[in-house]
Amino acid sequence: MPDRIEPCLANSSASRPRGDEWSYELKWDGYRLAVGIEQGKVRIVTRGGHDWTQRFPGIEAAARNFLPTTVILDGEPVVLCEQERSDFGQLQSSLGGRGGKLPAGIAIFYGFDLLYFGGHDLTRMEHSAGRQILEEVVPAEQQGSIPLSEEFDADPEDLLAHACSHELEGIIAEHLNRPYRSGRTVTG
């Protein structure tokens, strides 16, 4: 299993891609992390390669409880406010403020992509196929502190308007027929 896979990072775009080959997710306001499990050991790594396992004990425990033997899951830890939206300020506060080193026990981890599973690199797989495997590996009834970021088959303008009306970060577009791409991309 690789120590780290560089995450795919989206750029802002004034236009939203449309068509049946696209799916959309809400954009969460957290830190980009990867949760890796190998031989029962959980490792939570930042996009810069720093080990933050001790900073997210709830996510570590949840991963240890149900994720399979060898996996790398890409996503973001968030702290939800009363309105069920991610609150970056609360996430930072739970870690002890900017630059803090406290554990964020109240954070949950929204999974976006399954990058590695059972000895296989899934980053070359089409997004739709990888998502199907992700949903089998992290079934809804076992998600708890590691829910999957929900995909929407909706008009992107309507979804963005909904996100904005609920003071969310925005939306992410995923091309269903393209593989995972590490680094910064325009449409995620």
C-alpha cells in the first residue's frame, strides 16, 4: 500500500458542467485528509503528508471498527453545526484553534473517493465504478462517523442555489467516466 496518494483538489469555476456524465456533491468545509488502514492499523494523513491520526480519535476508532483490511479513503473531517452544515471555525476550535494540537473527537469524516482497496490502486478506475466499490466498502448502515459525501443527480444550478441558500460552501462536479486525478483540477 502506498504511504500517500496526492489528493485531487478542485478549483473554483464560474460555470458548472452539465450532462448525464456528471454527478455532483456538496462541498464540505474541512481539511483534506486520507484515512488509510493496513493490517488493522489506521493512519490519517493530511494532503501535505502529515500524520494527524491522534488528532481525530473518533474517526480512527470508526475506521478501525468497520473498514476492510487494506484501504485508502479520501475525504474531509468536518464538525457539523446545529443546522447540519460544516463549520470550519468549530473544526479549528475543536483542534485547539489555528495551529492547535488537540484531538477533534467531535469530527466526522465525509468520504469522497476510495483510492486503494485490497492491494489495488483504484485511481485509474472510472469515477462511477470507484464510487460503486466505495458504497460497498462503506455501506450506509455502518457509516456512523464516516459517512459518504452524497452524490446528486440534479441540475447543477439548482443544487448550487440550494447550497447557497443553506450557507454551504458550494458544489463539486465529478465526471463519471474519468479516473481520479491527483493535484488541482477545474471541475474536481
